[in-house]
Amino acid sequence: MTRVLEVSDVHKYFGGVRAVQGVSLTVREGQVVGLIGPNGSGKSTLLNLIAGVEKPTKGAITLDGQRIDRWPAHRIVGQGIAKTHQIPKPFLAMTCRENVAVAVMFGNHKQRQSAKAFDEAGRVLALVGLERKADMMSSNLTVQERKRLEFARVLGTGARILLLDEIFAGLSPEELRAAIALFTKLQRETGFGAVVVEHVMRAVLTLSERVVVIEEGMKIAEGTANEVVEDPAVIEAYLGVEAARATP
Amino acid sequence: MADAALFVTDLALGLLLGCVFAVIAHGLNLIWGVAKVVNVAHGEFIMLGAYGAYFFNVWFGFNPLLSVPIDAAIGLGVGVIFYFFFLFRELRGKESMGPQSEMVTLVATFGLALVLINLAQALWTGNNVGIPWSPGVVQIGSVQLPLGGLYVAITSVAIIGLSHVFLSKTYLGNAIRAYSQDIPATQLVGINPTSTAAIGTALGFCITMAGGALLTVWLPTGIYPAMGNLYAPISFVIVVLGGPGKMWGSLVGGLTLGVIIDVGQLFVGGSIALATAIGFLILIPVLLFRPEGILR
């Protein structure tokens, strides 16, 4: 059964700050949804709400019809929804293999036999091209390698819906091309669904089947990549009112 | 020639004693690493472990080695209770311990230490007791070693080795290691932080109390309510010597301190108190030149 994640009319207030105000979106297994918006528009907060790191003030998040918005974060991972950190947080005193292995032991897989978990971790590391660093301490990785490890860890949990917070940021054009190709390949092979928060427009527009645009915590547009980039409300949000008027 | 033999004997005794020191320090190191709490009442839990072994001897005639698994099991339970009473409310939902929580737990465990010492004094009087157990000696070359000390040293190394295997080879152990490094990241790989922290803390107490039982072999009349005042600092020194958070650090630190104390006696006229002071003095150059501990 393909899993369906539904976010309906979710709000999150931090004191007087209304970070998310009534956003709804749906992601199915196998489907990539882009989530874009200007800085501070509430994208990361929305991902945190789905991942259970923050609890919504109002609204519901369901997985296959079951409310998950009050669940602790680790339980949500156990049900196949896993998130990357915007700033990678590897377990620094562990090797790359151990980093991914704990995800295999505890995520959706719950592979409690460590030997099998370590094997699976090796396989996942090979997928993201870190096989040669598998037994290196994760503290020795470069920033970009840490991002790949972060991604490997999410894959290691066996998640069916991935929440990816800016995994393509800071890449050179060639690296970006390679990363997009890798992501597409993995997504086709494993058939996971994903919500991709990204500033790198090219990545979002290439990868996403659907794109959701939020501004000041509200959804201002949703559609295919092409529809969204031509939406006047979106152009206004990104470039200001003047630019929106100037666009024919 | 006689001096050389004495030196070798003390060196061997120091190594045997160091193994036991390593266990009590290992317990502290685990609690420190997992719960991020300096357990000021550490010495009192060693004391409880020692009294445990004493009473199992009085009631059932168990020797200290037989008491080790029983003390360890009690330690697990005590650790879980300790976690939920003293740490859970401070750690719940936090990414790390803030200065305020550190203060709270420091004061709380200090209070706990006083309560435990006084309770022990009220229940068991302040008199020294001990466990009469001497399985004999073994002659290796020119060196005579107490068999009790040898058995205890082997048990000690086994306990540290087993905990090492548990932490690196099992899923619970890996969760504990992950938790000790980064609490928010553990949740995002699906680890329940609360149960992991409770299990990790329990493991620390389990090892600490088992260490208390092992220590009694070296204390023919040295079990008394305030004995923790000596063994808590010894544990702290060993953790710092070996390097906090390092799995083999406790063993290296313990052996070092054991040798310093036993061999040191030879140079200060046989005074254990002075030799222990030397052991603590060693801490200063270590902190100055290798603050990360002896191990790399």
C-alpha cells in the first residue's frame, strides 16, 4: 500500500510569531513535492511539524488517515517518515557506517541484528558514494560529505517519505547536476516520496512533480513547476510587486 | 635485589587494584557521558555496592564475586529510578543540559549523597566492616599475588570488555552511544531518547555497584558509610586521566592510578594516604598538557 501523508490546515505560532498559518499539502509514496518560499516563510518549521520535532498549534497531520501530529519524533521515524537536518548532525564520534547503522537499527527497518544493520549501512553508503569513507570517523568528513551522510542516514531508516531540508545547498554547478541525477536515480529505484525544501530553484523545479509555494506561513501557490514559476503571486513574493507588474 | 622484587610485587598489585578502580570509574564515565551529569553521589553508590556484597556474605555466605551479578542487577534498577527521579525532568525535551539544569542535578546529587551516607550510618552504624574471604595466594616467579585480587581483576576486565561489546555491537548500545553524542539527531533516526537515556544511566549504575562489590576484596575492614569520599575522587581522577567518554579510558586510567598508588607507597614510606595524594597530584600535569586524557 502506498503511504499518504496529509497535512491539513496546519498552524504553528511561536508566541506572537505566526510561523505557519493554515498550510495544507499531500504527499504520496513515490511522489516528490517541492516546497519553496522566501527566507523565513516557514518552510523548515513546516518540515519540523511533519517530523514531530515541533507540535502544531492547530490543524492535523495524518499518515494513511492516522493522526500523527502528537507523536514524538522517534515514533514518526518508526512509521517511515524521516527528515534531514538543514545543518548536518552526524554522530561525530562514530564512523560513517555506524552513523547509518543506528538508523537501520531504529528507523522503519528496525533491524536489531547489528551485523545485518552494518551490512545494510555499507550498502546505503555505497548508494550515496561514501563507500570509501565507510569506516572513517564522520568528524573527518567535509561539509558536502556530511550532507551525503545525512541523506544516507535518512535512507538507512528505510523511510518511505523523506523530508529533505536544503540538501542541495552550497553545491557547485557540476556537483548539483550529479546530486540531482543521483537523487532521481535513487527515487526511481526505491520509490520513496519526498518533500524537498530548497533554495536552489533548479533542483526543486527539476525534481518535483508538484511545487508548493509558501510565504509568511501561508500557501500562495501550488502546481507543476512551470505553473508555479509563472504565477504572479509567486513572482511578487520572490521579486517584489514591481517585478510582478512588469511580467507580461 | 630485595627492592627490585618489592617493586615488581607492588607493580603487580597496583595493576590488579587498578582493574577494580577502572570499573568504578567506568560506571561514572558512562553516567557522565550518557546523562551529561556529574553524579556527585557516585561514591555513595560504590558504598551501597560494597555493603551489598557485605550483607550477601553475612546472610548467604556469598563471596564478593558471587555478589557482583546481584549488585549489578540491583544497580540497573537503581539507575532507572535515579534517572526518572533526578534527571528526567531536567533532560526532557531538551537538546542538551543547560547551566541551570546542571546546577539542579549537581545540587540534587549532592543532597542524595548526604542522604545516603546518613541513612547508611543510621542503619548500619559508622563502624568499619569487611568480608573475610581469602582464597589464598599464587606464586609467579618471585612475586606472590593474592588469588582474590587476581579473580577480581579478571572479572573487572571482563566487565569493561563486555560493556564495550554491548555498546558497539548491540542496537541498544549503539543507541546509547548515539544519544551521548547528539540528542536531537537520535530522535531523527528513530531512537526513543527517554528510554535510551534511562538504559544508559542504568548501565552506569550497574557497573558502579558491581565495582563496589569487587572493591571489597581489597578492603578487609574498609566498608563504612563514608567510604565514597575516597572512591568518588579516585573515580573522577581516573576518568580525567583516561579521557572522559573514551571507552577504554577508564581501564588505562585505572591501571595508571593503581600503579601510582601501590608503587608510590614505596617512595613515601608505605603511607597509602600519601601515595593516593601523589595519584591526585598527577592530575595537574595531565590537565595541563593532555586535557583530553592519556588516550588519543
